[in-house]
Amino acid sequence: MSVSYDCTYMFLLVSDASSCPVVMCVPADL
């Protein structure tokens, strides 16, 4: 669970404008 959050946070920091990476990480938590 922590990994999923980390990924989302990392991606957001890298490129908050991109929704592709965030979405990919989101399902991982589900």
C-alpha cells in the first residue's frame, strides 16, 4: 500500500501535469 502512495507522490513531483503516470499508479492500490 505504501509503495502505491510513493509512486503517485513521486510521479506527481516529476510531472504533476501528466495524468497518465498517476492513473497507472492509482489502480495499483485498488
